[in-house]
Amino acid sequence: MAQPEDHGDRTTIYRREDTLPEGNQEEFGHYMVVIGGTGLGRRLLLDSEPITIGRDASCDMALASPDVSRRHCRLHLVAGEVFVTDLRSTNGTYVDGKRIEESMLVPDGSIVEIGQQVLKHERRRTREVKEAQELDRDLEKARNYVLSLLPSPIVTGTVQAEWFIVPSAKVGGDAFGYGALDNDRFAIYLIDVSGHGVGAAMLSVSILNVLRQLALPGTDFGRPDEVLNRLNAMFQMENHNGMFFTIWYGVYNRLDRSLVYSSGGHHPAYVVSPDRKAFVPLTTMGPLIGVQEDKRFSRADTRIAAGSALHLFSDGVFEIADKQSRQLGLSEFLPLLNQPAVEGRSEPQRIYQTVRNTARPGPLDDDFSYLVIKFA
Amino acid sequence: MNKPLEIEITYAANIARVKLRGRLDTPGVDRVEAKFTSAVVPEGKNTVVDLSDVSFIASMGLRMFIGLAKALRRNNAKMVLFAPQSQVNEVFNTVVLREIVPIVVDEAEAVRFAAT
């Protein structure tokens, strides 16, 4: 039995020995790949031994989720075919969206849902899986590097920050940051590079490092319009493999509670009132960064009431397909800003959970990046 | 499962008419970009693009249109988009795409714009 891995969260997944068998690399294997829930991207190899899934720690895949029964279902290989058997679970086991009665065949490409956990059956050559696993490990390293550049949450003081990010394809083009410019001013920004994958991530890291290190010559970082003008000059798409990006950049001044901001190709950020009954969009309707060399950006300002919160997020938060495969947009998302807090969850986590519950099974289509700044 | 993005290209009166159907996401753009580019850029064809059946556009779709518009401009030609659906139009408004690529209501207006 494989040793349990401690991922530092409430879910422990016992992973079968999924190293590749010796011998013929052209042989096929049946894999259950985690495409939703905990352990995204993990592959579970099915062999002669069945795999039990449930909340109980003795299960091969243990899921600490209240909507999973103690012994929920079993996956097994019979005569080269994969079957799933429901073990009289409370909330059922689903194959391709249909609740199963007892046992059901799981064809190649089919999806099995157990609570929030989503597994996809893939029949693959072992050589292909090995190559994919090596790529996954490299992407994981790239993702971890990008995540390491993000600032720590701020849990004390007059300006507090919390965030949640889930890249869509192991590594994405989203990045954000915040920090004090001086004793009185606090900068906040979020960028979204076109596309995703390693190329977009590399550009987002370049931009992020310029902003983190205040490395734009002759630029007042307290002036968002100046920052966007300089970024636009520095990152023209013809010089960056055809990539451009969007940005929202703001500076809060605690002395007069002003927030001055500029946006380039980015949907609004929103200031949510202390009672959560109202929210105000903040945008200057500027164009994309890196597309028009001679473009000049403008800035606007507002006053921040005590107890307000600034919500800043990427379009991957609201451009999702729901369970009926309907494409949703910003207008469907905005009512979430009025909803009450959930105890034990940060605001970005609350938003993510709601979006995740609304979206169709499988990974979200784009990076999910959500930042909330609270002003005392 | 979404149907793959489709592209149809016809020519009339020295204008290329491009019809797109489906989602302009990364797989969709990968599917049509090369054909689209080769059909209009080398000869500098004024181009109108029918978006009435495009249900979604991601940043890769924007990148394709921006790249094509710039390439056509270098060859003294224009590209005009027309009839975007409301969600797609919302994206165009957010990124102020109109400053780079003209976007109009219908084909007749697009053809007039492209011909001038």
C-alpha cells in the first residue's frame, strides 16, 4: 500500500504505485485522471486491484468532503474494461452526468463524479503518459515559481489583503501584487497576459518583476496613468512574441482615503460597501497594453469609505460555462459581490467556491485570480 | 462538448468575406488562424468578418484579430468586424478594440467601411 501524502490540507490522497511498468512502453494502461477537486492532474493507474474511494482513511482515495460517503464507490478493471460500482453512497456516483444504480461501464474519455471530485478515464500508451508526467512536473515547477512571486496576505493593519488563485493549465498569464510605496500610499495591481501556458507566464513574470521592483525609469508609481504609459512603451507586442496584456492599477492614500487608478483593457474593479448592499465599478476604459505604441492612458479617482473592500479579479472568474454549457459573463457574476461572508472562508475563497459550484465539471477555462483589499 | 470553430471564406468585388461559427478560444484560433491569415494577408485583401455566430471570444481570439488587422494595414488593406453577439461585444468594449479594428452592426456597413 502506498504511503499517504500530506498535502497540508484536509484531503489526503492515497496514491497507488503509478510508476510505469517495465518492459513494453507501447502497452496501454487505464488511468483515472483528476480533472476537478483535490489533486488536479494526478493520474491513478488501474490494475488488477480495485480502487475504493470514500471519506474513510482506509480508502485508496480518501476524500475529506462531507458530500462523500465513508465508502463511496469502487473502480475496477474487468477484462480490459473499467467499471465503477456505487457502494450505496448517500449522494450517488455519477458517470457522464448520470447517477448510476449499482455498477456501470466507464468508457475511455468518460467522467466520474464523486461529490466535488471529478475523474476522467484515459486509456493511454504508457510511453505517452510518461512524457506527459515529465511535462507536468516541469509545468508544476513553473507554476510554483510564479506563485512564489505573489505577495503574502496582509492580515493586520488599516489595509489588509487576501487572495486566491487557480491557474487553468498548470501555469497561466495572470499575476497580481500590492505593497506600500511609502508610509502613506499603497499600490495594488492585477495583470492578465493574453493566452496561457508557459509563454504567457514568462511575460507575466517580467511585468510583475518590473512592478514589484519599481523598475520603470522616470516613473512616479503613485501615478497609475504614468505606470500604464511606461508599460505600454516597454511591452509592445511586436517585441514580445505577439503577446499583450490587460492591467488594473490603483494607489490608495490612507491620509485622505483616496484611490487613484487606471485600467488598460481590463474590466472594472469593484468597491463593495461595508454593508455589502452596493458596489461601484472602477475603470478608465483604457485599451490593451502593448498594442498601440502611441496610446496615452488616463486616470480617475474616488474616495474609499471605512469598511469598504476593493475586489480585483481576472476574467477567468466570470467567463465560465455552467453545467448546461451556457456561457456566463460579468453580469451573472456581479450579484456574488452582495452575498454575505462565509465563516471560515476568505472572501476570495467564498467567490471561488460559488464559481466552482456553478461551472461545468472539469478545470475552469481560464486562470481564476481574485484579490480583495479591505480598508479599515 | 463544444463544436469546433468553423471558418468559411468567400470573395466578392475584391473583398474577402469571412464567416466564423463557434467559440474563438485557444483551440478555435489554432484551428482557423493559419487559413484565415493566408487567405487575406499576402494579397492585402480588404476583409469583412461576420461574427453573428461567434458565441465567445478569449484573449487568443483578440490576439488573432489584432495581428490580422496590423498585418493587413501594412499591406494597405482593412479588416472590419460586424454583427458581434452581446457578450462578445462586451469584451470588445472592455478592451476598446474599436480603436484598432472597426466594428459595425451589419455586413452592408462593413463592406462600405472596408471599401473606403
